[in-house]
Amino acid sequence: MTVSLVYDSCTTLTAPWAYNVSSLEPVPGVVCWMNRSNNCSDICRSPEGCNEIIEFPGYPDLSTYGPWNNTIGSFTCNPSSTSS
């Protein structure tokens, strides 16, 4: 799935993608915050954490990257501070 991004705006995943994402690859110059909640702002009560920062090249297989495989409900992206 390719998502058109609006910077600094929560993207809520819906079926079939909600909690069913196994890879994430932001484009170069973009940083994204993955969230376990479906609205980017729920109070975090998970001992593993509730958000994670991902930059290019991302992760082709989230099952090899901590507890993030099939747990993403929403994300927010912005230009990377290192992009020109």
C-alpha cells in the first residue's frame, strides 16, 4: 500500500491494513512515528512502548524489528530534520 501523506497529520489505518502491517518504508527525507493506537494519541500503557520512529529505508520485515509486526493502528510523518 502506498499512502499519500499530509505532514503532521495522523493517518489512521483501516481494514484490511489496521493492525496488519508487516513492513514500512518511508520515502527518503521523511520520518514517521508508528502508533499502536488508531488515533496517534492514546495514552500509552504498553510495557513495550506505544510508538516508534521509522526513517528511510524502513523495515521490509517488521517481525525482525521488536514488537511492531501487525501492531500498527496509525502513524504520523514529517520531513526529516536531516532532509534539505
